[in-house]
Amino acid sequence: MASSSPLTNIGLLSLVVLIGSWLTGTVGKLLPLVILIAVAVLGSMMSADSTSTADLAVEIAKGKKLIIVDVRTDDEVKAKPPNPGSIHIPIAEFNDRMSEVPEGPIIVHCAVGMRAKRAGNALRAAGRKPVMNVTDRDAAKKAAREAEELAKKM
């Protein structure tokens, strides 16, 4: 499945908003539909090609270690330290250092989600699965906890 670039997605979102603005000026009742479309576009930007905590749990239940990869910049990590045990590879270095990510189920995060998506897509393109993209370190910690708890029940 081909993934579109963030710029393409942002362009699509802008088009949806522009059309929505025009439509709401003439037919105000369409605003809820425009909002729904915009939310769907944003959701697809963040979750396309991602995996679920259940997918991670299946691999954990098989005895594989869960890997958390933090692709924030060095300055971001200094300001807000990484989760214990996570691997920090700044997104600018990710393609060159991707081989440092051990085998196993992977959660990738940054500070907002777009860089995590890029890193997750690179991992998937290299044949790594399952890979879950999340928005930030707190979401990574929560997803890891949920996947590990679910794995215990399997």
C-alpha cells in the first residue's frame, strides 16, 4: 500500500477546509460533514499503516521483547527525558541508524506523531513488523503497558 507524503495529506486537508468554507458560506448545514471529513483526513495521516496493541501483544506472548523507539531531537530529549529502556535515534539520523533497532514488536514515537510515522514507514519498508506509531512518549508508555498486559492474558 503506497503511503502519501505528509505534504500531500496537508494539501488534501487544506482542500477539504477550503471547500468546506465555501460550502458553509452557501449551505451552512454542511459544516458537520466538513468537520467529519477533516477529522477523517487527520486520522488517516496519523494512523495509516500502523498496528494495534493486540498485534504487539501477540509477539510479546511469543517471547519477543517490546522495543520503544524515540525519534525526537536531542534537544527535545534533554527537555523531556525518554522512557526508561527506550532507544533514542533522532529522526535526522534514523535511516542511517535503523539497524540499531533490535528485532521484535516496535512502538515508535516523537513529540507529535509525524516523525514517528516517517520512522515507522521506514521500518515497515525494511520488512519490520509489527510497528505501531504513537504521538508522544506518554502514548508510547501507555501502549507498551496495554500490550504487555494483554500479552499476559494470552
